[in-house]
Amino acid sequence: MVKEKEKNPYEINDKVYKRFKQKNNMLFRRLWDKSLSTYHQMIDTNIEKHIESKKDGYSRIDFALVAAGWTVYERFPYAFTWERKDLMDIGYGVNWMKSKYIIENSKSFTNYIKRAAKFYGASLVGVANVNAKWIYKTGFKRPDQTSEAEAKKEVRGGKAANSMYDQPINLPNGINKAIVMAIEMDQDAISTAPAQPAAAASAIAYSKMAFIISCLGEFIRNLGYRAIQCGNDTALSIPLAIDAGLGALGRNGLLLTPELGPRVRICKVFTDMPLISDDPNQEFIAKVNNYCKNCSKCAEACETNAITKEEDPTFKPATISNNPGVKKYYVDVEKCFEYWIENSSDCGNCIAACPFSKIVKYLTPNEFWSKI
Ligand code: SF4
Ligand code: SF4
């Protein structure tokens, strides 16, 4: 039976919908699914071939820009922490951090949290109630206070056992709010998609998210509450962002925001703070639903036909990497990932092509590098 509630931005078939297993995400599936042409391949597969090709946007300088963009995301061991193990005195004392800050007015306090999120670097921020549907059933859990690079060494080397990325994910009791943040990706760099500066825009947004969630998580803990800092892990970011009023789901399978379209990356901090949740932006959701029906610029820009050109969304998933039970435009992420391997990076064509990204001028990679 398909439910359609007035205030619900999704059409969900509760008989079909199940919490997502992160092992079905292509970055993990390539490790265990032998039926894939991308089995055991990673985006480094073709890098040297690209560098030798001397193609604009694929030089050693371009790849150096991308790889370095990931530095904070990959190397900072506190980025995706679920709790503060040791109260470390960094010169400000610690006693005042131990009790719970008394929140007298949840509404104005929520504004403090949003202000802090923006201050630390979020472009957009909203608050959602935690909907258990969006929490992964199983997934990759980093050992606490371990950097992404260190935690995923085995996974990236292709040696990881299933159990590493198929662990039960359960938020602790009392964690019932998600502070969801979107981080802008550089317009000039994205406009060069699928060349490497576009991938660098994505990389640097991930590093910014590691910085932002670390600072926001500590800010929350300094006030005596719990914070679980997440990137793409732990829960599906797009429905959380929609619940938090940040935007709508587009044909390209991405969050479209009114301000920046899909030119964002998403992160979230779960907390037990008594925050006031935002409502989904129904007006924008209706606008995107109508717009995507008659626009297929993202689908036309996709080199591998991973994005459907069908007029209407459907309940039929394209691959097992899609989570069925929600009516939407399903993206064939197997095809998408094949192109990522070929391109030696994420591609971004479907972001650059979307009118909601508001790209004023499309640059070549050479023009991107000339703009100082
Ligand atoms: S990222 Fe590239 S390959 Fe993947 S769906 Fe978008 S346009 Fe297609
Ligand atoms: S390019 Fe067009 S169809 Fe694709 S997500 Fe953007 S608005 Fe929707």
C-alpha cells in the first residue's frame, strides 16, 4: 500500500522499503560483487594513462589538486567521531564543559546551533527529526578517532572482509535530531566537469565537511550534549537534508537546493540537543518535481546514460545499489561508477548541467587555472 501524506515529501511503499545496507553502495559493492565490470577497480585505475594523454584537465597538476583536496577528510582522525573519549584541556579548562547547558528557549537555541554551523563553514543548514528509515541498517563503522585513510586501508586495498563494511548501525538512545549541512562546491571548478578540477571541488568540499562537523561536534559537547559527526556514513544524507528543509530530490539523484542546486556536498551531526526541527520545503519540492519532468539536461550530459529520461518517477529501481520503495528517478549507479573508473574521478556532469546549479560561465580546465 502506497502512502502519500500531505506533509510527507516522499511517496513510500512501506511494504518494500527497507533500511539501506551500505555494502550496496558502489564504493563497497566493487569489493564483493563479481558480476560488476568494475569489480576490484578503484578510481586510480586509469590515472597514469590520463596523465600521459596530456588532455586538458587531466594533467599531473590536476590530479595533484584533487588528491590534495581530500587531505583533511582523509587524514584528520577526529572528523567522524561519535563521542569525546577524553576531555582534553587545550588551554580553556574543562570543568565548565562537564554539565549540561540549560536551554531555556529551544527556538532561539536552535538559531545558535545554526549560526555556529555557518560560522564553521556550512553554506546551508537545517534541522531534522531522526527518521529511522534513513539510518543505514548496516554499514562501515570506523574505529573511533581513526582517520578515514587509516580506517579504509584494507577496504581500499580490496582485502576487507564483508564484516568490515556490514556492521549493524544503531544510533544511541536519545539521539533524535540531525543537524544537516550543505557545503558549496566551487562554481568555476564544477563548470569544467568531467575534468579533474570538478573532482577537486568535490574533494575540497569533503575536507571542509570534516572540518565543519569536527568543530560543530565539539561545540555541542562543550555544552554537555552528545554529537555524532557524519559524512556519507551512518545514514542517507539526501532524505535527511530534505526533511531538514534544505531542498528536493532531482532527476540526477542528488539534493537540489534553492540556493546552489546540486552544487553541494552534504554532512550531518546527530545530537540529543532539544532543537526545533525545520519543515521540508514543500514549495521548492513541488517546483523541482515539475521542473525535472520537462528537463533532462542532467541525463543528456551523462556520458553513460545512467540517468533516466523517462518523464515520470517510478518505484522501479535500476540496480541493487538503489534502495527500492520510494518513488523517484532511479540512477543506474553501476553505469555511473563505470564512468568514474574510466574518468579516474567522480564526474560532476550532472551537477554542472543542472540549471539549479546557477553556473554563470562554463570554463575549460585551462581557463580555470588561468583565473587567479
Ligand atoms: S556523475 Fe557523471 S556518470 Fe554519474 S550520473 Fe552524473 S553525469 Fe552520469
Ligand atoms: S538537470 Fe534538469 S532534470 Fe536534471 S536534476 Fe536538474 S532540473 Fe532536474
